[in-house]
Amino acid sequence: MENIVAKIPGSGHGIILLLTHYDTLRLDNFVGAEDSGSSTGLMLEMARVLCSQPKRTNAVWIAFLDGEEAQVVTDGQAQWSDADSVYGSRELSARLAVSGDLKNIRAAILADMIGQKNLEILRESSSTKWLTDLVWRAAAKLGFSNIFVSQQIDVSDDHQPFLHRGVPATDIIDFAGYKDYWHTPQDTLDKVSARSLAIVGYVILESVAELQKR
């Protein structure tokens, strides 16, 4: 496994961390267009946009994480569990703790499964409240309150190793709306909406701009 971290420098010591996982489930004929193609494509575009902007106070690091999906295959499929998952985020958070960079991370925003049609993103209940509030305010400011909704959902994901180390983190994910296709060969490109990708991209960019002001 290998994490890939793109670093957009800032003038200060603070870091805003954007996260996605780029690995896909070990399943025959699995494409993973939504999980994890959508968020990986989005973060590539975030890198293009943010690299073209003037340097700001906080650096923005974009981490493409490996090993989010389960690795142990039983009966032809890897079964996701808290013990067998999120290897990349566990490794990255530990590495940043050892290097001393972890203390400079002001916020971590994870995107996962954000490209589907009829997008409806619930607030992930274990995420840091003030950071989730900031992202949802950014969405409301842009007119997307009908997509970033007030209901909550509990999702185990790549943000939790950072939460466990005291880093403010939030998860942008539409898990409930994709259950019919999640971890099946039907997770294909026809399920992905360019509009949904753009909406989440605009909200993340607005959230990063708000974090730069804090």
C-alpha cells in the first residue's frame, strides 16, 4: 500500500488536510466508480484549482489514501470491518504524529462517495461538530442546503484515525443513498453525476476559504 500526499504550501505553519481513498474493493468485476472513483477524481480537481490560487496562510495537503477497503478475502469478497480497513489513514496519522506535523493540522475534511445522482449528504455523527457546522454553513451559503441536510448518520471511515489523535475532522459522504450499489459490480460510471461532483467541490473550496480566515 502507498499513500500519496500533494502539498500546496502556505506562508504559515498551519495545514488544512483534504482526504480521499483511491483503493477499491477486492471483488470480481468491481469498478468502484462512486466508491472510490468519485472522491478521487474530485480531489485531483481540488489540487488543480488550489495550486492555481495565490499562496495563503495555511498550507493545503491533499492525501490520496490506500487501504481504506478491507484486505482479507472470504468467499471471494473482502468484508469491511473496523479491524480490517482504513490502513492508509491510520498510517498517515501515525506518520504525521511522529514527524510533528500532526499538531499543525487545523482541520481534516474527508470526501467519500460524493458523486452519485440525487445526492443527499447527512452529517456524520462522530465528526467534529464545529468543523461539520462550518462545512454545512458553506453549503447553505452556496444554496445547497437541500443536499447537505441536517439529519445524522454514523459512518466508520478514514477520518476516524485523525479524530482519535485529536485532529478536528469531518466526513462528507452519502452512504445511505448508495446502499443498493455499494460494494457491488453495479457501482459503475453511469451512477455518477458531474453536477454532484461540482457541488461537493464548490462546498469544499468554500470551506477551505473559511478555514483560511480562522
